[in-house]
Amino acid sequence: MEGGAIPVDATCAVTPATVKPLMPALAWTGVPAGTKSFVLTFIDNTRLTTSVAQASHYAMYNIPADVTSIAKGLPAGSPPAGIANLVGSTQKGALSAAYLGPCPNNSGTMADTYAFTLYALSQDKLPGNPTDVNGIVTAAKAANPLGTAILTGTSDAKGSLR
């Protein structure tokens, strides 16, 4: 829900040594005419003011235009392992080719605000060759998106990201 708490299983609060945060399920409608691909990003808006590197959690690009949802627990890999409709897409996380969930309280007590942003592009592929999440955000914005959708949420999870 817009502005709500990000589910605990999507955060670092569930990351003992072997468990990773699960990408939450996302779905969208109202795709702009002419859309040929999507870019999805996940950014910590609270940290964005102090550290772009720490704020840039996750991105996936070259998502085909006929995809209108991402299932909960999207597997790692580029393309995501075993997901037929995402063949050709690329995932980049801050630590690996996978979703990296919120973890604002490695050393604090505040809740951070995060944003999933979906960019609708008129190109089949994201222009350029971005190597990190911040580069993907920059390339998506520079591609003059046909439209964007933003879903924000908060997290005060405590844990560690591995």
C-alpha cells in the first residue's frame, strides 16, 4: 500500500546467515502507448540526500512491455532464474544480481522511506551500458520515459545485508 510499511520478509530483518529478503509482489496498469520496455528501481529516499551509493538498492531493466507484474520472491540472476517472461531482463543489486531489501537501522533507530519507481520506455533496451544501480537510474531518466509510477513505503528494519 502506498506509504505503508514494507513487509518484514522483504527487509534485512529476515536475514540470518542464509535467508535473503524477498522481493515483494508488484503489479501495474495503465501502461503508456508506445511502451517497449520497463525499468524498475528501488531506492532509499532518506539516504539519497547523504549517500547515493547507500541509497541505491536495486534495479531491473529491459523488462518486456507485456510484463505487468513481478511475483513475490523474484529469484536472483540476470535474467531472473526460471522466469520465462523476464528473459532478456537484467537485475542489479548493490550486493549481487538480486533484490536488496531495506535495512535502515544497521546503526540507528529511524525509519527510512523507500521508493519503487517504474519507468516506461519507448526503447526495447535501456540505452548505454550501466554498471550499477545509480547508473541505471540515470540512464532511465535520460531515456525520456513515456511515464513513471512510484510506490513508496517505509522500513525501520534492523539486521544486516549479506
